[in-house]
Amino acid sequence: MIFNEAQMAELKKYTFAVYILQALSFVTLVTPIIGVIINYIKDDDVRGSWLESHFTWQKATFWYGLLWTALGVLTTPILIGYGVLLVVMIWLIYRIARGWIYLVDAKEMYPAITGEKHE
């Protein structure tokens, strides 16, 4: 699919908004849920664009983050959970920051071998 400049600008706004909602997960638990809902609603719109890789990255960040956070919470009574939650927090910061930086630089999250930059 060929995307015009206006379409890409609009889709970048959604992608950016999801990164913001994920970052706000450290303050409120509902925002990453809103973010992943946006990912699934707009999934067809980004298909075939370089932003599709960001949506894949964001959904993986949400689901794996949820899984490991749940495991961390469940294992806090045996104290292992606190370490798990610390690692999850660092991992989430890394995933959100890397995605945000790649979005600003107009890079795919899983770059092709050619390493092309998309504007």
C-alpha cells in the first residue's frame, strides 16, 4: 500500500500517542490498556507501512510487560517478585524509550537488511 504524507503524519500521531500512554503506565494502570486498544483498532491502517513495526513492538511490550508484571506481583510473597518487578520496570523503560527514539528518527523497529530510512 502506498501512503501519502498526510496519512503517514496522522498514523505517526497514533504511534506517538501509544508510546505516551505506555510511558504513563508508571503513573496509572489504565493508559497502557488504552494504548493497546488503539494498536488493535488502527492495525489495518498501518499495515504495509514502516509504522507497522512500531505497532508490533508496542503490542509485544504491552503483553510481555503484563505477563511479567503479573508474575512479579504473584511472587512478591516469596520476595522474588520484587526483583522481577524491578527488571520489568527497567525493561519497559528501555522498550518505550527505544521505540520513541526510533519513531522520531523515522526508523523501523525491525529494520530490513537494506537499512533504509523512511520519512
